[in-house]
Amino acid sequence: MANERLRIATSSYHIGHDFAPMAAIEKGIFKEEGFDDFELLTEGLIPNFVEKDALSAAMKERGIQIVLGAQIPSVLVQNSRGEDLYIVAGWRFVPQTDWYARPGIKSFADLKGKKIGIRDGGGTGPKRVLFNELRKAGVDPEKDITWVQDRIFAYHRTPHHVEAIRTGMVDCTASNPPFSQELEKMGCTLILSPRKLFPHGKPMAVIAARRAIIEEREDNLRAFMRGILRGFWFERDPDNFAYLADLEKRLRAASPSEEEQALSMLTSPERLEKRPLPVQGEVPLVGLRQIGEEMKDDGEIPRDFSVESVLKDNAAKQAFQDLRARTELEGQWKRVCSIVEKYGY
């Protein structure tokens, strides 16, 4: 293991998960941090809806030691079943995107028997937040809701999701300005605002790794974390919009997924600032514990399972301290801090 070339993969096939690592490669960031003997697989490791049951098996079959963008519930379930998989850093917070319901629906209780538009199934962060709110209102998200999966509900960058509510295709979905303003003019109800529930972000996806990487290759992991953190800083800086917009076009053109080829995410510099990336690589323990309690209540993990034991983030913390100690990066960090102050995460 000590001399083995590291193989890293994105768990999800979504192009947005490739921005930070690809920028770190193309801009020479990983090389600057002493992390250059690795292979990155960006086509996606496993479908989201089976990640919870088969993530570790997929990693073993492909020889992957570090996986990017794994859903927290997937890692907790896998570890609780005895799989060698741990959380080493944060990857994404729950997107701060508001959810709207058609006129006449005033609460989650009113969504019983209704249709909600989403991009993907599986245990994604936004869907889990919806599940929790539905259950609080006495609505069974598995039995009382029809989940309409379609790529028109991805990123909310086109008016198609507005038309979906207008025509009755769905009764509720997420939206962003300027389309959310159109929904408000239609009399739609703002039924859920993650930014109000989690003003400083709720952890959703993480970087996960095997124990041997954590214990036997700590220097490699620390170098990788320095590179990916700088990748996060780069990705959230609107001054890098032109490069990242071009990167997205190149990645989508090369993607084998017809869905990914047809989508577009980075439509303005402001979109970069809002990217829900943890600039210190943090996984807030309060959020992790909350997810663990929700999963225990749902019977997904044992009641006596220690969620904290899955978090092995020393390399991420040390990597962040390494970066903060370097005066040549002070300007970049101040830029990032101004963005965090603006959005709360």
C-alpha cells in the first residue's frame, strides 16, 4: 500500500463533482502540494440509488482508495455493516435552494398524495431534508408522495421546472432566481428554505477513504487534502468563472451520459460563490450527529452505532492549517472568507 499509486473516483456521475479536482489538476495545484502520483476517475463510480448498499463493493472492484462526493448516509450504513470505509473530509453541504409548492398548498401536510419533482432518487441531501419535513407533518414520503424524476429539475437554470408546476406535472419542486420569483408571482408557496434551517450549512456529501490510506499514507492524504481544499477555494471564486465555464463545457462534451451532455450549471459568476463547498474541508459534528439520529430513527443504522467513530478528519484539519500558514495564499483565503461571510458557509 505504501508505494501503490492512489486511485480516486467521484461517486456520482454528476459533472459538478469534477470541477474542484479537475481544476486542481489543470492548474497544477495538486502538483504544487506534492500530490501527483494518482489516477482520477471522473465518470462516476456507482448510481446514487444503490450507493448505500454497494459503495464499498464498487470501490473494491475498481481498486479505489478515496471516493469523492459520497453521501453521508451511504458511508454510515457501509461502516455500520463492517465495511472498511471512513469519512475523511467534507465535500458538499445541502444546496441552499428553496422549495416551492403550487398555489393552494400551504404546508407539508398538504403535500400528502401529491407529486414532487427531483432529479435523482437515492438518499441525496435535499431529498432527505424533504423526507424529514414530510414525516414531521405526518406524511409518509415513501407511500404518500409520488416522486417525479426528470433532468428538468436539475440546477433550476431553465423555466422547465416552472412549467412543470404550472401544468400540474408536479406540485412541488426546488427553484432559484429568477425563476423562483416567477413562481412567487404565480402564488406558489415557499415551503422549505434550507438556508433558514441550516444557515451555516448542513453536511451532505463527503470524501471517504479506506483505513489503510488514513493510517499508512497520512502524508499522501494530507497532500491530497491541501490540493482539494485549494480546488474548493478556486471553484468558489467568481474571478475563475471563464475557466470553470469552459471546463464544464469540456467535461459535458466528454461525458458518456446523455443527461449530463444536455445540462448546464455555471450560468453566472454568482453561481460559483454559492457552490456549497466546505472551504475548510469540515464535516460539522452537530450536522453529522443529526443525520445519524435521523438514520437511527429510520432503522438504517443500529441505535448503538457510534457516528463519531466514522469521522477520521485529522489529515483534513492539518491540511487546512498547512495552507493557512502560507503567506502567499493569504489573498486567496481572504477572498474565500468574504464569500463565506456573505453566504454563511
